[in-house]
Amino acid sequence: MSEHAAYTDGAGDPSGAAGAGDAGGGGDAVALATRLAEEVLYPRAGEVDTGQRRLTDNLDELARHGLYGGLLPAEAGGLGVDLPTAALLGEILASGCLSTTLTLGQHQGITATVAGQADPELRARWLPGLARGEIRSGAAFTGAIPGPPRLTVRPAPGGYRLDGTAPWVSGWGMVQVLGTAARDADDNIAWLLVDAEEGPTLRTTPQRMLAANASRTVTVEFTGHPVPADRLVTTTTRAEHTAGEPVTKRLNGALVLGVARRAVQLLDEDHWWSELDACRAELDDLSGIDAARARAGEFAVRAATAAVVQGAGRGILDDATPQRLLREAGLMLVFSSRPAIRDGLLERLRG
């Protein structure tokens, strides 16, 4: 049985899900995400994509249902689900609206980092608001990317100074803080919470992308930007960060599968569902995550292309779902990509 059949038939009627308090297990959480994707996000996706509806309407809805802290353990205000279920939730939500889920996902990265800290004062100050979506975060994680540092941090009186660029920060104007990763003098990664406010030392430039422009993605330039000492969440070595990368890649892969999932729903043929299930299983394995991401990206483009063809002339109109999915699948080819993923994609696309 495909995952689609298992969760639409086996998890009960998605319309019966209420809020985060009812999500006592993985099946309940999946039912909640399915209801929100099908009844809230997907019906609005075209208007969000074309700027006729505010993305914040969707984000507020997800916050009301406890999904801002969704990846956290229950005691930290989350749903307490395992990694495959968390990834499936992201996939389902992204099948409803990619812009919404992309913006939510950037918030959840630093939220999980805060939740993992032992400092009770830090957790008490930040975690409740982040988990409930009362404080919303973007992600400026450039300093965690392998290679020469593009975002650096140095000690300064009263705290730190940031210098460099974060080229892809989503949610600008909808978030209060930026979860920021910057490299220090010892090449370790400092994780900070930075106020998302422009000024002389923090400038933004809007990025017009192939798709998901409702996410308000910008490039952020830091020039000696001051950050108070109490905004440092933690410092990790690059090796420690690298050890956790397969999980991050898996969660980012959920967005790719979300685009593919909606295209498969439009096509609604068994062989498409089977391939979606196979892509998900490869991603869940984690052992070959880069190759699995490449396969998922190629599959999303292929499925979206088939949806455009099936939709014929109607499928290419600017308010039609198939053309939006094809643009989103193109964006996902380079979203959070790394050299191994890129090389795998190019190999697949060469045929």
C-alpha cells in the first residue's frame, strides 16, 4: 500500500483533526497536517503565489495549530514525532503551499537548536515564544556551509560583531529574529539570535526567484553588525555540525517531495505514487542522503512536467497549479543543494 493510501485511509478522516493538543501521536499529527494542507494551504496557494493573499495568514494558522514548534519534543511544546514523521509532515504541508512551508522550516532550525541547550535561562527566554510562533525566526546559516566562511563573528565590547553575507534568508518582514550561523576565528560555528531589523550595519536586498516569492527571500549584508552577548545560543565545531547534516538534508528534502506530492496527486496514477514512496524511503534511510536528494529533485521536475502536459493549455496559465509546481520543482533543484547533490542531479539529468 502506498503512503498516500495508508494515511488517507488508515489514519482516519483528516477533517476530524483539531489542534496541536490532539496530536498525541504520529498518525494524529499527519492527519492534522493533511487537513491543513488540503483545506487551508492548497486552496490559497495560487493567490499566495501571485501576491493576492498574505502569506502571514497561513503562518498564523500553522502557529494556532502548534506547528511552529512541531519538530520539538512534547515537553518543549512540540509534537514529539520521530524524524520520518517530521519529514512527512513537512512534505504534506509543502504539498499545500511551498512558500509557507519554506518559511516555517527556516524558523524550525534555530528553534530546535535553542531547545537542545542546557541553559535554563536561555530556554525560558526564547523557547516558549519560538515554539508557539509568537517569536518567528528566519535563517541566516551561511557560516555553517562548508568552504571558506562567508559570514564571520568576532568578539566585541558587550558581545559580538558580524561581517559577511547571508544570500538566502526567507520571511523578511514576517520574522522578528534571524537564527544566524557565523564562523569564529577558530573556524567553529557560533549560533546567534539576531534582531531582524535593517540599519546602518544590516542591509537587505530582495531576491526575485523562479518560485516561492511570497516567502520574501532577501540577501542580508552584515557590516560590523553588533549582537549582544546574551544572543549567543551555542558554539559547535564544524565536525559536530557535519555529523548532523544528514538530518538537515532529510528535512530539506521534504520540501522537494512536497512539490512532487502535489504533482502526483494531480496525476493520480499508481506508478507515480509508487515512485514517490520509493523516493521517500531512500531519503528516510539517510545512508545515501545526497543521492536520494538528487533522485527526489529529478523526480519532482518530471512529475511536475507531466502535470503540465496533462493539464494541456490550461496548465500553463499563470493561475494554474501545474505551471506553479514546475517552477517550484525548478527552484528545488538548487534549494539547500551541496556539490554532491548537484553532481548527482546533473548525472540524472544527462540521462
